[in-house]
Amino acid sequence: MSTRIDRPALAALIAADIPEGAYVNLGIGAPTLVADHIGDKEIVLHTENGMLGMGGAPESPDRIDPDLINAGKQPVVAPAGAAYFHHADSFAMMRGGHLDVCVLGAFQVSATGDLANWSTGAPGAIPAVGGAMDLATGAKQVFVMTDLFTKKGESKLVDACTYPLTGVGCVNRVYTDHGIFDVADGAFHVRELFGDNTLEDLRDRTGVDLRG
């Protein structure tokens, strides 16, 4: 049995966990996949480049409008009722605590909920913080969508972040390809494990305090 699920399957689980009626921002990268799994749920998607009520990816090339993009510059659709506004107004929504959930990627998440997702600190690395700091501190709940391990096999769940921080104590839940973890009381609490992963194996591999 596999120990991982793919990103579309993980995006579908995140979409299922977002409550009806929520205002939600999806970060650049893998989190944008969540938009394609909302279905008929009443969820209002926000993007920091100035759109509320954003839809998912166009179903066919002939539906692509070059003026309709998400924050990652990927084409999206505008369902009935979508609204456009100035970039500054969009950031005011983020900073004013008007978003219920944001879904962000991560390089590291600490056991106390600190988030590092904009730079590894490596020499020559291009900083890409974007609106992540505003989202991490402004949203009522912060979900992280990421692989559990780097390509080198290092855990992205850590006791303390070693990369530059995006936000302090802001992450509520981490969705990974190996399992889902709630962040509370200075530890990672297993919500669900995928495939034949076990708590003991992931404790050994991550080296962090995983609680059942």
C-alpha cells in the first residue's frame, strides 16, 4: 500500500474541511488546486490581486480570459457575482481579519505553529514573500498544504523553524501527502494518516513530537 496521496486528492480533503460560507484565500502553488474541488459548496474565494468570488481553472482553453488570473498568474474563471477591486482594497481585507481561512504552502512549520514559507535563506535565493505575511497574521485560520518531506528527505515539520519566518504561532493545521496534523499545545496532533503510515514510523522519520 502507498504511504502518500497525490496533490489533487489532498486538495479535495482541504476543500471538504473548509466550512460553508467561508471567505478563503488560496496561496500560490499547490493550494490553488483547492479551488477545483469546492464543487457546490458556498465558499467565497479571495485573491490578493483584487478579486472576490474567484472560480477555479477554466474547463477548456476557449474559456481562458488573460485578464482573469489568480495570485500565481494562473487563469481562473469569474462565476456570477464575482467582484474586482484595487490591490490595496484586497490587502485591506487580508489585514483587517475578514478572511476565515487561508491555505498556504510551506518550507517549514514548527510545533508551536510558526510558519516559514518565503525563503530558505540560501545564498542567492529569490525572496518570494508576496502577501503571505499578511495572510498568515490576518486570516482567522491558517491551513498549510505541503509535502511532508523535502527532496532530500528532511521533515518540513520541525521543533523550531531554521528558515526566515513568515508568521509566528499562526498555523492551525498542516495537510501533507503522508497525513494531516493539527498544531496545538506545542505539538503536532495526528488527525489522519494515509496508506500504511504509522505514528511510530513518522515519529522516527520526522524527529518531532507527533501525538495520536
